[in-house]
Amino acid sequence: MLNLRLLVLKLGEEDKRKHFWVCFFLQFLFLPGLSVGLSIILILLIGTLKECWDQRYGSGFCWYDMLANTLGMTVGLITFMALQTLWLTFSVGQSL
């Protein structure tokens, strides 16, 4: 059974917050020039490669890091799309 308190504590760690924010901002870096699908694949690949590096040379592969990556990527995608929609709504409204 998933312990929600443990999950919240783990995701609150500084390292997990870094994973979240890096993936959040990678969406803003990739989405203007790449499709949504390619952006998601690229961010997941970067996160997985980083964890494989950690497995070999660092503290080990961490599924909580991967969860933080996925959450950051998802929130970044939603935020980017919401801001893009607002931008298009206001830019079209002002040109009329």
C-alpha cells in the first residue's frame, strides 16, 4: 500500500524539488520548437539517463527522482499550454 505521508516527505526533499524544477523548465525550453510528444520523450530520456548515471557512479537509481521528473514535466506542460492559450486569447482579442 502506498504511504502518502512518505511520498509527500520524499518529494519534499531538496533533490526531488530540483528534479521537478529542471523538468518543469525543460518543457519551456523544448515546447516552442518541438512537438509535445517529442518533448515528453526527450525529458523522460534525460531523466532516465541521469538516474542510470547515478546507478553506476552515484547514490543509485531512485524512483522518487523519476516521479519528481514526471510531475515537473507534467506541470510544466500544463502551465505552458495554459499560458499559450492565454497569450493567443489576448493577442487575438487585441487585434480585432
